[in-house]
Amino acid sequence: MPLPTLNSLFYDAQLVCQLWPAGPISPQQHSDTQLALRLLGADALQSEDPVLLRIEAKLDVCLAWLGRDSHTSRPSRWCRVGLEQFAWASQPEDQDGPALLEVYPSVDCPLPLTLAVSIQRQPDGHTLATLSPALDEQSASWWSRLVFQQHRRQRSRA
């Protein structure tokens, strides 16, 4: 069953992602999300030395990751990832309403993004998660860079 079309450009990937009950994002989750987005979107930063910025972002992520378990041992699923939405084949635990989505959007980054989302189970057997609230301006810039790069890579292989 193909994944549904999203409201923006998107890419498909097998990702580790999990829904958690709605609640406030902890300071640690917020910090991890910001570090991960900074690493994943580092190419988009304007600087005299973008290579140095990317190395600095990778170092920050490595330091934050020390002592944590690896997400590579967790189950993954096929997801469609867009600028403001995610979609996947519905799971029994997916419930409509607000939730937190923990997702590892790239093998290049060992830290998860924790995002507040609104969940809607679709009649066609898919779950649609929409960012709610939207990302702040800087995070959205980093995120859109990653989604665009992955979208472009997938389309060039098709």
C-alpha cells in the first residue's frame, strides 16, 4: 500500500520513529532536537567556513550522544517525511490527537528529533502526523534543507 501524498515536497525512508503521549518537550529533548537539526541542516548555514560549522555540529552531537543506547537496534518503518507532515502505515497504538513524535531522520545523526504533532488516522490505513505547533524559524530552515536534499536525491534516482 503506497504512502499518501503530503502537503509539501517529501521523501520516503525507513526510519526509527515512535509516538509518545502528548506533553511538554523536556529540556533534554529540545536540546537534542536543536543539535540534530543543526547537524542535518549545517550545509545551509552561511559562513566563511561551512566545513568548520559542520564539524562543530558533529562534535556537539557526538558529545551529547555519549552514553546513550543506539537507535539502530530499534524497529523501523517506512515513512513519508515532508516539511510539516509525516505519514506511515497505521499501527494499533496510533491514536488521534496530540502526541510527541520521536524520529531519527537520518543515519548521519544519532540524536532523535522530538516534535509536537497532531495525529490523524486515515481511512486508508495510514497515520498522518502534522507538526503542531510549527517549528521555529531557524529549526524550520534546517529541517527544510534536509527534506529538500533527501527529496532531490530520491527524485534523481527515480
